[in-house]
Amino acid sequence: MLPAVLRLSAAPAVALAIWILSSRPTLPLPPGIPLLDKAAHFAAYAFLAWATGLWFPGETWRARPLRTALIVTAICAAYGVVDEIHQSFVPGRDMNAWDWLADVLGACAITKYEIIRKQG
């Protein structure tokens, strides 16, 4: 079990990293790889969902898995909306619903994994 300070600070740290990367006009991704930006969104928000999921103890995941997963996913989806709006103000970036969908799918994937892991 992680110390409380790490469990509670992981999600804000990941959110801050996402915000900083979203503030850049371009990201350091190799060019010419189709959908790589969507994969990056998926991975970043899967990591954010994992970190947010640390706010809930294992017994909560086991007792109310769907509720816990929905809360974590909703937090990540809401942050994804805020981040997309933020990107619309960054030169060279724009607000993109497909990016947000990749964010939400990343969060859904990790919460599903957590449900399976905590149930087993």
C-alpha cells in the first residue's frame, strides 16, 4: 500500500504534467505515425485514471466497482474537457472531440482493468 501522500498527490501530479504538455504548441511526437496523438491521449488519461483510482481503497473498488469506476472516469472526462478548452487558447493547438474521446477511452480501459484486478 502506498503512503497516503503519494496516493493523494499522484493524480494532481499527472494532471499537471498533462496541462504542461497541453500548453506546448507542438508535442515531441515522431511525425508520420497515424493516430499516434490519439494513442498519447489514451495513455495519458489511462495513467490519470490509474492515479485518480488510488484515491479509493481496494475495498471500495471491490464493494462498489461500477460506481467507483464511473466516478474515476467522470473526473478524467471532465478534466479532458477542461484540457481541450485550454488547448483552444494555445497557439498551434485546437479543441478536438476525437482527442477527448481518446482521453475517455483511456480512462475507461484502466478502470475496467482495475475492476478486474480488484475483483480477482
